[in-house]
Amino acid sequence: FCLGTIIDTSTISSFVVVAITLATDYLKLNAAENGLMILIFLVSAMIGSKVYHSIVQRLGLLTSLKAADIVWAIIMILTSIVVRGPGQKNIFFGLTVLWGFCFGWNVPNGRMVYIAIMPRGQDSEYMGLFQFFARGFLWLPPLLFTVLNESGVPMNVSFLVLPMFLLGGAVCYQIMGDLDKAIEETRGAGAIGLGVAADADADADADADADA
């Protein structure tokens, strides 16, 4: 999972930087249009963060995370194919809605998977480890994007670096193994699936009864 986090989350964290570069230098968006793009992205991300709960209930935590990576990668590939210059600004804004939705879906989903498999009593240590894997390599996708662009590769083609990272993350999550088994081993049988919060509440009630 941590390897998938390096590949996946580094792309997500650096996505806005690459997207703004694409919008400004390739599509020639001005400051107002860039502001509109960011606003559309943020509103769509909020919608995605609300809808993701329903997706998780249908697919499960890990399958939902893999689906988020794959769907977002497909949308980015579509962006690279469709957006070929300043004439596609309106299409670009439409795709920004889908980007934002996938961002809002992916980010909380990935954190929920990690929280679900963290060993009890070691939350601080493991969240620090997660931040290292999530933030320590966010320079890599923009670096590859810049190297390709400076080598003469068209910017919309260089943009394909990002979906390749997302698909790599999905592959890592695919070979993780059984998530429910991992949750059972680290947090107990009562926390399998979406029952993590309920299990934590039960523990809190038990502690309160013991104190009483």
C-alpha cells in the first residue's frame, strides 16, 4: 500500500501544479480563467468527497480506491487526446469538473484504507509514515512532465505522465491482497469492511463502562 501511495498520492498532490502549467502555457488561459478553473475544480472535489461514501458502500474501500485511480487516469488520457490548443478551453473546463470529482473521491478514500489497516495504538507513528510516502515524492511527476516538455514533447502528450502514475498506483493496490484480512489482523474482526468506526465506538463504550 505504501508503494501505491508513493505512486498515487504524489501524482494527486502535484496535479494542480501540472494542470495550471498546462492551462497557462498550452491553452493560454488568463488569470481570471485560471481562477475559474480552480473554482470549478474545488466545487467538484467537494461533490466527489460527498459521493465517495456511496461508492465505497457499493464497491468496498479498496475496490473503490482502485476504481478512482482508473477512472481519473482515463479522464486524463481523454484530456491529452481532446485538448490540443486554446480552441478547446470550454472542453477543458468540462474536464476540470471530472478531475475535481475524482480528486474528491480519491483523497479521502485512500486515507480511509490506510487508517483501516493501521495497527491499534500506533496511529501517530503510522500517520507520520503515511505523510512521508504521500508528500516525500510529490516532486517526481512534475519533474518528469518538465523533462518531457523541455525535450520537445508536446505538453498535452507530456501530461500522460500523470495517468501512468495513477494506473501504477492501481496496480499496487491490486496486488495488496485481501483488505478485510489485513483489517482483521491489525484492528480486530469487528473492524472488517466499513465497521471501523463502529468498532472504535464499541471500544470507547467498553472503556467508559470499565471506568464506571
